Amino acid sequence: MRASPLQRLFAAALGWTVALVLFFPIFWMVLTSFKSEGDAIAPRLLFSPTFESYRDVFARADYVAFALNSVVISVGGTVLALLFAIPAAYSMAFHPTDRTRGTLLWMLSTKMLPPVGVLVPIYLLFRSAGLLDTRTGLVAIYALMNLPIVVWMLFTFYKEVPNEILEAGRMDGARTLTEVWFLLLPLTLPGVASTGLLSLILCWNEAFWSLNLTSAGAAPLTAFIASFSSPEGLFFAKLSAASTMAVAPILVFGWFSQRQLVQGLTFGAVK
């Protein structure tokens, strides 16, 4: 049934309202970054813009080093998660057993565990292995953190692929690696891409593990933001400037990749 003009108007108004509500915190953060500390305390829209906070941020910390750590750790964590998740999802999607569903539910249940509950054992393991304040350690923990979600998403995408296509490949002599690389991945490329993009965003925004497992050498941009809170109080203008510089790269990346992300998330929605 076709929607009436009033229903379309209501849907558009509701969509714009939700979008503005979600966008407002980002707008206010960017606006505050151009204020002085005195103007930042008062919620005012009219003020004299200044780049003082950005100059202070650049003078206090090496932004490029933090950003490079974020890029290396986020990309590394995403690639490592995909390397483990692709064969796991393939096995559960096309060679299921009686325990496949239980395994998937168990993997998802691990996301319900508060990270602070396993902080002490993880910290001790990292200290024993010499992984504290290293990019390698954060790549490993980020990959493990996102692995359940990545496996679930890939499993969902793989279930949309007709098993007859893979069976035809096997009849032509394709082995498992050939089957996955030349048949499955091209067919599910939008889904794999969207899964990777989501994992990348989650890695970029992760703060708990970066604050507890790094100090200076491998600290990403989330630790860069936290460094602008001090015992003397919060300097809102400088904190907003640091936050804007930290989220700007992933916002720009997300904006340019939104079509691929939506295409992947809706992969197989219509048969």
C-alpha cells in the first residue's frame, strides 16, 4: 500500500529529527573547540572563534604519532579478525554441526561480559608476554574483542549464498581454499567489506583497553583524548579540540564509505 503524503511528511520529519539529535553532540563538540576556555564553560552560541585550543593541543602532544598508532592498530585488528572469522564463518555456514548454533550464541554472549571483569588476567598475560604498551598487543586484543561480531556478520552473509554454487565448484575440483577465495569471497564481497568497515570503526573508537594496556609508545587517539583531562579539572575547549582531531579521520572515512557500508549491511535482504 502506497503511503499518503502526510505519512511521507511525518516519516521525513521524524528522520530529520533523529538525525539532528544524533548530530548535535558532534556539532557542539566542534563548536566548543573554537571557543576560549571561558566561553566553553557557558553554553553560548555567539562567541569570538579562536584556534588557541588547537595550538595548545599540537604544542602539548604529538598528534601524528597518536594518529599513526590508531591507523596501524585499527587496520591490524580488523585484518586479523577477518583472517580468523572468514574460515570460522565458512565452516559454520556450510558445514554445520549440532553444536554450531550453541557455539555462535556462546561467542555472542562473550560480548556481554564487562571488559573490566577480565582486565587483571589480561594485564598479567600481557605483562608476562611483553605486550604492554605495544601495537602488537593492542592489535591482538582488538581483534579478539571484535571477533564474535565479525563471525556473526560473516555467518549471516554466507548463509545467503546458495550451497549449490560451492558444490559446483567442488565438482570441478576446487579445494577448500580455492572455494573460499575464488567463489565465496567474490560473491559476498559487499558483506565482507561492510563487516571490515564496522570492525575498523569499533577498533578506532575503543578506549578501555588502550587506556589500560598502553602508556605512551603505542597509545592511540583515544588515549590522546584522555590525556587532556587533569586533576585540576576538565578544560572543555582543549578537550573538544582533541576530540575533534581524534574523530575527524574516522568521520570522514565513514562518510565516504557509507554507500559500501549500507550496501553490505543490506546484502541478501531481498531475494
